[in-house]
Amino acid sequence: MTPVSVADAVADELRRRLLAGHYLAGEQLRDTDLSEEFGIARPTVRVAVQMLVADGLLERGRGRSAEVRRFTASDAVDLYTLRRPIETRALELVIEGDHRLDGIALAMDRFAALESDSAWDVVADHDIGFHRAVFVAAGSPHLLRTFDDVGSEMRLLIAQLRPSYGSVADLAGEHEPMLLALKARDLSRAKSLWDMHFDESEQFFLNLIKERTL
């Protein structure tokens, strides 16, 4: 196994832990500790950590240990400032291009099939999976890549806040009309539903962040 593939494997494991809420916001990940845990050289650890810094999941100052990304209210707003226009454009491409909706429908079916006692991180994965399917259907690699970058940060935000969903069925049900608007090729209706969804989601995160900082 080459040093690069080892770094990739370590980065994947750390990413999994981060998105599962294994680490707290601001928690330090020291090169020496990770080197001992994974049984690899510190330069390889630094390569893996730098991958996650580039993904926006970790932060690292010069000469300092990496820290788990912290999110402020401004960060949450900024994520939606980026997400809104790219997802709106994806909707336009899907509807105006009359693209197939199979992948979106499948994502919706899987979301709706979740058990009522599903773990919060599983629910979040399916929520983001539905929206990602829209980008896949849009057929724009650049838009999809941008959403994946935003999606990683969104998942970390969710992992840190550990939101408690009142009802999995209700959350999944919010996406049903969105899919119906796509099936009807009703762009105006789709944009309206997405705007409401964005507004509610953004406020949801802002409220959670406020609760954590009181």
C-alpha cells in the first residue's frame, strides 16, 4: 500500500468519525496521537489531516494541531447563501431539460422507508441524499461538486448539533411535494417549495446554534 493510499484510508476513517459526531467542535486531533492510533508515520497523518482541512471539516493554524471545525450562526447562513442559488439552478436544469427523475424518486422512497426510531445521523444522510439526487439528475458535474463540498460541511454541522427530529415521517414527508413538483415539471412551484424548505432549515440550524451558545 502506498503512502498516499494509507493517507486516503486514514482521511476516510476520520471523515466517518467527524460526520458521525465522534469528535466535539473545537476538539484537537494531534498528529502524534493519530500516528500512534493508526500505527503510521506523522507525515502520512499530516497528509490525511490536510485533506480534511481542504474539505472544511478541520481547521489548522500554522504550527498548531488540527481542530474540529466550529460553526457559528454566520457559518450556517453562509452555507445557505451558497446552497440556495446552486440548488435553484439544478432545479432549472432538471425541469427545463426534462431530465429523468428515477434517482430522485429512489432517494425519496428510501427516505420515506426509514423506521421511526432511525438514528439522527441516518435521517440526515437521507435528507442530504435526496437533495444530492437532484444535482445528479441535473447532469452538471461542477454543480454536483460544489454541493458535495457544501454537503460535507452541512453533515458536520448536523453531527455537532445532534438535532432531535420530532418525526422522521414528517421530515421525509416535507420532501414529497418537492418531488411531485419535479414530476409535474412545475418550476415555479418547485422553486417556491425549495425556498420554504431552505428558510425553515436555515432557521432550524440558527435556533440550535443559539441554544448551544446561551
